[in-house]
Amino acid sequence: MTDRPNGPWFDCLPSCATHLQCGQGWHTIRWEAGELRLPNHPDAEAELVLAALGGGKPRCVEVAEAWERRAADLAVLAVGPRSPADRIAVSWFDVDAAARATQRRGQRGYLPPAGGSRRLPPPMSGPRPATAFAAAARPEQATPDRERAARRRSDMLSLLALGYGFQVRLIGQVAAAHADRPEAAMEQIRPPLVAAITARLAPVAEEWLGIDPGQVVVTLHRGPGWGSAELTGRAGQRRLRVSLPAGWLGQVWAAGLSLTGRHLVVAVAQGGWPDARVLALRAPGTEPVPLDVHATVPGAVSESQDVRPDAAHAPHWDV
């Protein structure tokens, strides 16, 4: 039995598409096989050249640039959703309003402080407002830092406006970018990775075992194997201690596989869409068993199986 995925982290994720107003029309942005694609802009590089010469930059291209800039930004893990119920209410109106506000403040020689925090705010079950990113802000000092912070905030708002489907895929991509970092680089990135896994595993553990989310303790697993899980203590001292690799966020959580068939999925043994084989725990302290699973998507577009980003839930998997 293998406990390592046999393909890239996104093997269990279908394509995802949304539409946004770009120029005088509505364009499609699609995520597919780990990449953000712009079907309405086949020569995006040429459009960037024109923009550099004084022309306007298409919104689709701006979004693609933001995605590229944030593809390894750990702040994404602190800002993005914790579960399908954790909706983040950001619209393109919010994005435009924030851009105008930043421009006005910049003209007065001041840019508001912003930036990613390593502390995750508590999980939320209702919609989070467009100011969610600002709530995780830290002050910046030098003007270049303020400019970078303003750019980060603008990027984050634009990417959040794409919807849940894109948000979870970006989280998966960021986690994958750091999953195989050398041990020497782990000192700084371990805390945000542990916090990100904890925030997303805790509600799953509550549904799996009925344990309070505050009693879930996560460590980052490194090396071969999937990690470990054990239940210790009693009553108020009970703790679910789980060690998982950073890649779990993309391979398992982002794909909606975390809790399948009343089992906690800890790894993907054979990736694929809509059929895959996973390794899952029936109970803490047991060995994972292989499960063959099949996915369906609420709100999928039948001809392409694109997941609409406003779908209420992630893909649903059955054994």
C-alpha cells in the first residue's frame, strides 16, 4: 500500500470557472490542472506590452498576475476559507472601492497599513466581510513596504472575489509550494502552516469525533509516511493529536476529501477525478485503510464539469 500521491496535488480537483467584467464584455477565468487560464486573452503577454506603453491593462490579466504573485504567499492560508460554510463576501464592487480608496490615500502621500498576519482569526460560519484581510493587518513602516502591502491587499481582494472554488485551489497551491521546503527553511514557515492545517482540520474533527475544535492539536509531519493521529486524555483534558504534512491542505482538504464515508482522509493513494483511492482513518490510533471514492459537484456545468465558484459546497465524495 502506498501512502504517497501518485500525481500532482491537484489530481482530485475538477476545473473551476467564473466570469467577470473585463473591458466592454464578460470574460471567463478558468482554473484547470493547477493553472489559471484566460480563454478570452490568448496573447496576454502582448496585452501587457501594450499596457506598458500606456494602454489599459485588462482585468483578467491583472487577476492572473495577482494569482502568480500570491501562489506561494503564506498570508493566503490565513485569509482564505476554513470550510465550505466559511464564506468570504467579497465582490468586484468591493475590489474597485478599495482600489479607489488606496489611490486617494496614495495621492495624499499615505497608504494604509496592511499585510498578512501569522495568526489565524477564529473560524467563522457566516459570510466574512470584505474587510477580513484588513483585520489581519500589521503596521508597515517604510513607504516601499506600504506600497507592497497595498499591492498585497489589492491582490487578495481580487482573488477572494473569484469565489470559493478558486480560493481553495489557491490555498492548495500555496501549501504545495512549501510542502517540500528543506528543513533549514522550516523555522519561519512552520507556524503559519501548522495554524492553517489546525484551522481547517478542527471543524472536520468535530464532525468526525464530536471533539471540541479547541482540543485539536496539530504538528507538521515531515519525511515518509502520512503522519499520525491519536486521542489522549478524558473529558476536558481530551486531545486529538494529529501530525500531517503541509501537502494535506491541497491533496485532501482543498479537494473536499477530508471526511469521507465517516473516515478522516489523511492521504491520496491514487489521485483522479471523479474517481480516486485515498487512505483514511476509521478512528484515531488505527492504521489507515484504502477507500475507493467517487465525487459529484453541486452546481457543476455539465458539458465541462467546471465547478462554479459560487457553489455552496466543495466536491462531495462517496465511498
